[in-house]
Amino acid sequence: MTTPLAARIAREYGTPAAVIDMDRVERNIARVQAACDKVGLANRPHIKTHKSPMLARLQIEAGAKGITCQKLGEAEVMADAGIDDILISYNLLGEEKMARLGALQLKANMTVAANLNASATVGDSFSAPVQVVDSLGNTHTLTVNFTNTAPLTWKYDVTIPGEDLTGGTAGTPSSLTTGTLTFDSGGILTSPTAGTPINVATTTGLADGAADLNIDWNLFDSTSSPLITQYASASTTTGSTQDGIQAATVTGVSLQDGGMLVATFSNGAHRTLAQLAVASISNPDTLLAVNNNQYVVGVGTTTPSIGASGTSTRGNIVSGALEASNVDMATELTNLIVFQRGYQADSKAITAIDQMQQTLLAMNL
């Protein structure tokens, strides 16, 4: 029996055709992430179940730490789609693959949020500078030049100062990539499409000796909303980002809520180095006390369940709290006053009873 949906698919797409129920996919992604969150596990799904950058982004947006790829080629596809937290689970051997892996690790990302004036005439131009960082931590200023070539159409040209390139000419910018942006009648970017970042790269080497720049210019945000629009207002930028990191030194290490050990760098960046684990034991009375307020498992102690703090029945790790001050002092002082007043009242009652007894004894005499 042919269902209306099957008939529609056959009519509009032909057969065979792979059809995905996105409502069900999103429910499954959310359910898996919730199960991981409940037990304190970091979720890094393997993309071999779908091999789709779009589905990988949905998993990351749901809370996944990143993704896992089996092959270098899969990782390259995911990186080209703007995904930057990738674990390659299989050994890589050979100079060719090592070179590709090195290039993948050096790939950076940048964005430019801007509006291009819909009232512009052919030939009108607008430029936006973006500062990026190379592999040595030095900065370079790229310039994204937009030129109106037709209604709803703009040409882009990304340049770098000539003096930044090996063999470049000082004062003469060098073009790194060019192309065309197309908008619909509502001012929404239609080409390039979401998931197809523009590669901005140098090929002749940088004058400071750093590795060639290899940057993905993402025209859409994580929700696939365009960052560049064309409305009838002045051409302007509202911001730009890049994920290169300037050279920096560690200025401090701190323990944050949840047990996160976080390093702070001189350039203002923060990086999580590790996370303290917490053990939950169903029969803690069987633990054996040792020196310095430490405990070890006893003969009858159940197997500890180890995970992140605040998950399941595990306690919370609170930063800045000392072991000697693990109570609310205001509450404890209030309770002390209440107990003291109660003791005073009881003492007066005992004194009154004693006096009454002394009086009764005197009357009997």
C-alpha cells in the first residue's frame, strides 16, 4: 500500500530516496544529550552514524562537546563546515596524512557581521577590517572589500598587506580570495549557502616565518542565520570575530564551581585544563577514616560511582569555600543564640523549682 507521503516523495524526488524525519532526529539528539548530562558524561558523538555536517551541528547545539571522526577525510569535511572540535579516533600514518593533519590543526575561523546598503548603486564599495592571528601569535589585518555589481549582488575581495607576505610589496595589498554574494528580495543572503564557508588562505608564506594562513570565513552563525544582510541603511559592520590566539603566558590557575581547573592567560583567554571527579557511595558509613580527614573504602563498601559533581547523588564542588567553613555562619550564630536563650530559660525554671522546694521544706519544719 502506498502512503500519501511515499507517493509525494516518489513524485517530487524520485526513487530510491533517503528521507529523514527531522522531528524524530531532533528528539533523539535531545534524548541522548539528556542521558549524558544526567550522569555527568561529556558527549562526543561519532559522525559515522550520519556523516552530515548539518546533523553534527545539531548535536553540538544540543550540548555535545564536539564530534568524533574515524578518518582524516571526514574530519576535513567537518572542519570545512565550520566545526572546530574534532577527535580523530584512528591512527594516522604517513607524511602525506601528517601534512594534512597539520594543515587541519592550523585552520582558523572568522566572521564579519555587516549590512550592505540596498540603496547602493553599481560601483559603490565598502570595506571592513578583520584582525587575525598566525601560528606564531602575530596579528595581521585582513580587509574585506565589498563592491556592488548589480541589484542584490555584491563582489567581495579579501586582501592582506603586501608587507605581511613573503615576496610581497609593501603598500600594495595582495588579494587572497574573491567571489560574489547574492541576496533575495528581502535582503537575506542566499549565496553562498549555510555550511559553505569561504576559504581565505595565503600560499606564498608569511614574512614573519609563520605557517600560511588558512581561515574559514563563516557567513552564517551556528543557527544558520546569515551574518551579512542587505537592507536600505548605511553599509556598516556590527562586529567581527576570529579564533586565532595571540602568544600568552599563564597568569593564574583556579578551581571553579563544578570542579573545573581553569587556567587564565595574559591575553585574557581561559582554558579548562581538567575537572575533579566526585565519588558517590551508597553506604558511606562503611568508609574507614585515615589521616587528614581522608577516608578509604572498607570491606563492605560498595563500588564508588565516579562522575562530575552535582550529577546523580554526587555532591557539589564550590569554588572559594574552605573545608573549615562549610556551614552558613549567620544561620549557625542565630541557632547558637536560640539555644543559649533556651538554656537560660531552663536554668531559671530549675532555679524557681528549687526555691519552691526550699520554701515547702521550711513550712513543714
